[in-house]
Amino acid sequence: MVSYKSGGREVRRLLLPLLLLAAWEAGSSQIHYSVQEEAKHGTFVGRIAQDLGLELAELVPRLFRMTSKGGGDLLEVNLQNGILFVNSRIDREELCGLECSIHLEVIVDRPLQVFHVEVEVKDINDNPPVFPMAVKNLFIYESRPPGSPSLSA
């Protein structure tokens, strides 16, 4: 551990959280899945237990649990088969903007492990485009040089 005669305690106080954060990140991993918006209840997302390297028989005894950052109960895990599935309708436009992901924390005890899981919500283009005018006529004369502005009516 690094310490200096003057201000050694301050340096130690700064290094300890950094070391804890590094150990936390080293002990955790990230899994990525994707699902289309508007998917029905029960739609398969992924084999989360298998992908995290967990045995099905240990999910219940190790107190497997999953929390969502802002996603509510949109996704669920079947503890019998370790499959992540859609629990309720996902509306991408309601949930987020251009980039859309649900961030999950999977926690198991004995020993404690924390996993980061990201589920990307893919757009199904269910909203038709809206244009300010139904028809717009452009008149471009052949005598106009290339690059010059056109006249519209």
C-alpha cells in the first residue's frame, strides 16, 4: 500500500475504494442478449444460468435473484430451467429513446457473485412516419446549372 508521511491517511482512504472497485469488477461479468419490442409473455431471451456458468440445481439454494435498473418486471427467470424470458410487454418508445437496453443485476449467494446482464430492446418499426404535407411538388428546370437551388410550388 502506498503511503506518505504527510497525508498518508488520505492516500489510503482513496486507494481502498479503488482496490475494492477493481476486485468487484474482476469478480463480475457481463452477458448481452437482445429481444424485439412488443414480444409476448414467455418469449425466450436466453439461457442465463448456463451463460453465467451456474448449475440449475444451485439456483434456489444459492438464492438466485435478479434486479432491474428501471425495467421493472419486464423480464423474469424460470428457476427450474434457468431461462430468461419476457414477463410483460416491452414498449421501446415508452421505455427509452434511440438506444434501448434493460440493465439487470443477477446476484447469487454462497459465495456471493454479482453479474451484469444487458438486454437490448430491438425496434420493430411499429410507428409509421408522419409527414407535414401529404404531397409536395418540386419543379426543376433543365436550364438550371447543377447545384443551383430549385423552385418549388
